[in-house]
Amino acid sequence: MRFTSRLIRHLIVFWVGFALSMSFVSPLRAGEPPVTPFLRIETGMHTAPIRRIGVDAANRYLVTASHDKTLRVWELATGKLLSTLRVPIGMGDEGKLYAVAISPDGETVAGTGWTGLDWDGEASIYLFNRVSSRLIRRIGGLPNTIRHLTYSKDGRYLAATLGGANGVRIFRTSDYQLAAQDMDYEDGSYWADFDRRSRLVTVSGDGFVRLYDNRFDLIAKARAPGGTQPFSASFSPDGSKIAIGFVDSTKVNVLSGEDLRLLYSPDSQEVTNGHIVIVAWSTDGRFLYAGGRYYNSSGYPILKWDRSGRGDVIELAAADNTVLHILPLNNGGLVYGTTDPAFGVFNRMDHKVIDIRADNADFRNNVNGFLISHDGTTVQFGFESRGKRPAQFSIEQRALTPITSDSSEDLATIQRRLADQGFDPGPVDGLMGPRTKKAIRRFQRQNGLTVSGKISDRLKQALGLPQLTAPITQRPGLEITNWYDQNSPTLNGEALALDNGDLSRSLAIAPTGQHFLLGTEWSLRLFDRQGTQQWRIAAPGVAWDVNITGDGRLAVAAFGDGTIRWFQLTDGKELLAFFPHKDGKRWVVWTPEGFFDASEGGEALIGYHLNQGQDQAAEFVGVEQLYDLFYRPDLIAKRLEGGHEDAIQTALAKIGDVRQVLASGLPPTVELLGGAEVKHNSRHYTLNHAVIDRGGGIGRIVYRINGVEVSNATERRPGPKTPGRTLRKPPKPPPKGSEAPDAEAGAKRDSHHRL
């Protein structure tokens, strides 16, 4: 290999199917991750694209890496989540994970991406012990983002491909020191794969496929004819062939595994939409799989050719969005990960046996259906793509309400307003029953309206219901074109400045016409009417929908991570974030300072990510453990009103931020040591458990049966880390077989952990 010392400080961020993007490392580097707590969504599933996946040699475990800044370990046979691995993170892109691999023995999980660049100026690969979830090693000093990770089949090496013209690194797994590198690349390296002899193949944005022997000497370098930008590569099981997928082509090439000459191209004539980016072979080499941005009327399929790619092709219905990784399984099936985010498993009979999808709302393809009130306190969106399953959320009413009529009349909200003003509509159920009609007629009569018992614009106005408006996308003097799913938006014929490879997704013009908001793949941007960018913020996901309030104060955006967020239009400062669970019932809304409001059960959807330095896994503390301190619906309502910042900062100063609250340690954990021993011929049960002090001390321990606190119980108090047997007397004997005892331990300062 050729060794060089070139250091590229700019970062190239790649999104499958699009071109390259250039952005610069922040000049502010403190050397350590920020200590500020980060409030994160946690639903038990990824909330942002699953960029890469990995499986161990025995196919027991699946690992996934996501832009949501988490690695996750799953039981492959069932799709059950086993653990969540948390790397140090920061604001914006810092901590987004682009690659993951699991060692063949299933013991070590490697994850990386935009990891450490903001505080070090250099990227890191994090190595976790799968069993303990402990961060056991960090490989630092890498000059750019890492796009792909792969272990050799014998587990002796870990290969990493880098962004920028930084090539590939190979590390020995015995000590994870550098074994070899090739920096003679002219663009980012996107993919790497080992064969059974530990030979290595890579692909790069410079157009070349490179083949290395098992000593990692370059033995062949060639351009594949199928496209100009190869993106993925996969060795056939016997190493005789290499399949190549392209980011700019509907073709797949199969090259010689000895010298990279073209052997053949599978028939892809029917692929007319999108590109075939990702390739993989079945474990016996009989089938060739491919997918990516190719879509049909049913979604984004995985193509399966027989006869090693020389035969017929079938389509496996896989996903609703881009397929980002495919891996074969020993039983003849395959596993895949997607942008949705989702992952799934097909068995050898091509039946989908696992299909795990996100709990996010899907805001895609709804730019004109993303409606907001004049002051931004009410927003309307769709839980599904194209605005299907519409709903409204009111910050003032603290209500998430489905819209069931074609006219989008929010009957449940009308019922709630009638009830608030003393007109009894009966149950708030969104149904027009006799009591609701009677309440409407009474209200109309007392307010001088035409008495009809029917819903009208005048009725809604009299009830104070917000009038919702769609984003303004046209205005005289502002001819904005190519803004919808295009990479070259223009203002009055002049190109608007975007990062190379960024993609414009949504547009909203301010009511005054003096500014406009552009939502893109990676960011939210405000421009003035001359096209000068006023501010830019990194997006937590694709900015599918944007709008600007009628009073011109707020920008509101719906993102690919399932959140809707409010920003000050003047400077882009985030004010609020809202996450509606796709069940249509649970929701949570919070401020960057950590104050929140939530529906019943909604507080369990978020928590605090606490960095523990560069070389330790981060901690995660659920918001429910700090409920009494940060549950402040009053402050949520005030945030959008303006003029209440002093009240919010005073409240925060009074309790300290989350880091300060937990400065003396995390809340204790309660571990069940065995099932509750219940004797039905007595009024007693014994709950075997241990309370483990994590530094915050052990305060009050609350015991419940079927959710009811047991107030007259006695206990033998366990010491820290010491198992204890606690005898409790329930207030009255519960029905036989229905007991559900639990325990909740509090720290000495108002934080809790529930069993």
C-alpha cells in the first residue's frame, strides 16, 4: 500500500442516492465531549435512518447503526431488542452513526460515523463489549468521517473506509493497532468487503474499485463500466466474483475476483426508477441481491437474481424507503436495513418473517398539508406519508386529536371548547351525537349565530379555534423553483447555495415576503429575498415539511426523526420539540432546557443522554425518573408566547440542569431477584430484590400492587448493592392470581428508577 500523511480537514457527508456534500469541522474543539445533557427520543427502536447493519458468524445477533446516534443489538431470530449502545454525542451532526460491524464471534461491536470531530477534529471508532454494553476501546486519530466497517471472516482484522481522500485503514483485532492503510484515493471510500482468504475490496467516489491481497498490497485497480460512482461491493462466497452497485446507475456489475475485469451484468432493464446501490450474495453464491433507491408501486424492493445473477430476477417487497444495507444469512435468507427506519428478515422461501419499523410519524410528501395556526400553537400533520391519518396538536389545549372527517373539521376540539365554556357536549369523542348538536345550538343561540346545530367557520371562530394555513410557496417577486426533491433550487433564476449533494425538500415564504425557509436533507436554512443565507442549522432528520407562522415570529418544521420543532425566525434558535407516537395517543413536547409536557405515558418516550467522556459509554436517564422536577406544562405554553424567558431560566436555575440534579450520582436501580412470593392464605407477599446505588444515594422506596401504593408495609432495608428481602402487607388481599407487585427507588434528591 501507499502510505501518505495528507490530512483533509473538510468533511464529506454522503447520503445514499445523492452526491457528495462538503462541510467543515467546527473550529471550537474542547478535547472532550460536552457535559451538557442531551434530551433524546427513546422508543425502543431507531428514529432515523439505519445506515448499516451487521451479523455475527452464527447469525445470533444483528447490530444496527443510525443517524439517531445509537447502536442497537437485536436478537436476530426474533427481532427483540437486547441492548442500546450510546457513544459520546454533541449538537448537530456530532454522534451520528454511519457504520457498524460485529466480530464473527459476536463479542465485540464496532460503531463509528461523525464521531469526535467536533471536539477533537478527528474521528473515532468505538468498540463495545456486546454482553456488558461497556465501551472497551476507542480507536482515535482518524482524519474524517468513517463510512463503512467490516471484520474479516476469521476476525483478525477490522477495515474502515473514510470520507474525503483518506482511503482505507485496516486494524489488527488482537490489539486494534493499525496493520495497514492506503491513502492514495482521490475521493471518499464508501464500502469494503473481505473474502474468506482475507483479501479486501473497496470502492470510492473517485470511480475506482480496488483489490488487495491478504497482506493488503494493492493487486488491481479498475473502473467498473456500470456507472461512474461505485458505492458498494460484495465478494461471492468463493471469492471468484465481486458484485458492484452504483449510486448513479440502475446497473449492477459482476467483476472477476482476481483482476477486476467485467464478467457480466445482471438483467436490470425493468429498473427505471432510482438506482441500484447495495449488493450482496447469498451464502451459497446461488443468488445475487440488490436494492437501494429503486422503487415500484409497492415501495422499495430487494431484487433477487438466480444463477449468481445470470438468471431471472424477482422482487421482494422490503421497505417504504431507501434500502441501505443487505446481508445474507446462513439459512438461505437475508436481513436488510432501510432509511424508514426499519429492518427486516426474509427466509429462504422469500417470506418476510421479521419486519421491525419505527414508531415515528411519517411526514413525507405532505408539504401542502403541514398546517399551522397564526401564532404557531396549533399544528396539523399526517402520521403517514402524503398526509394520511391527519391529526392536530394544540400546545394550549395540551391535546393530540385525530381528524376523521374529509373536511378536516376537528369535532373533538370543538367538543372540548364547548365543554370549557359550559356547554355540555357529552363525551369528547369526535362524534356528532345528540348532546353535541344540542350544545352547538345553545352556543349559537347565546352568541348571536345562526342556530343550526352544525359546524361552520363562524362557529369555529366564535369558539376561538385557530384557523390553520398551509405554507406559502409562491409570491410575486420571489420565483423560487426546483425546491421540491431537487438539488439545485433557484431564486429568480439564480442558484441558491446548498452544500454539495444536499437536497431541497420543502419551502415556506414568510408572510411579509422578506424571507423564505428551505428545508433540506441535512439542514434548515433561512434566506432573505435576495437569496442571502441568514442562518443554517443542522437538522435531526430530513426537513420534510416547513411553515412560517402568520405573525412572522416562528419557523416550524417536521423532520425525518418524527419530531416537529419550533424555531425563532430571527436566528434559528430552537424553542420546542414535539414527538407524536404513531399510535396516535402518546406524545411529548419539550424545551431544550429539559422542561416537558406529555400525555399519559408520553414521558417514557424521551430521556437524557449524559456523556461520560471520550472513553466511556454514555448514560441514559429516562425523563420519568426526573418527573417532578421537569414536568412543567406551564413553561411549555409560555415558550411560544415570548417574553417569558426569564421565568424559564429562573425555573432552571432553581433546580439546576439535569447534570446538576444528578451531580451526586444517578438514581438507584431496582433489580428483581426472583418472582414475588405470594401466599393466598395470608395477607403478605415477599418481593426479592436488590437496590443498587449508582452514586445518588437511596431515598424513599415505593412499593405498589397493581399500581396502587402500599402504604402500611414494613421492610428490611437492603444496603447498597446488597440483595434484600422485603415483607409487605397489602392494604387488602387482591384477587387470587392478579397480584402485580413492583418497586420504585428514589435517590436522595428527587430522581427515581422503577422496576
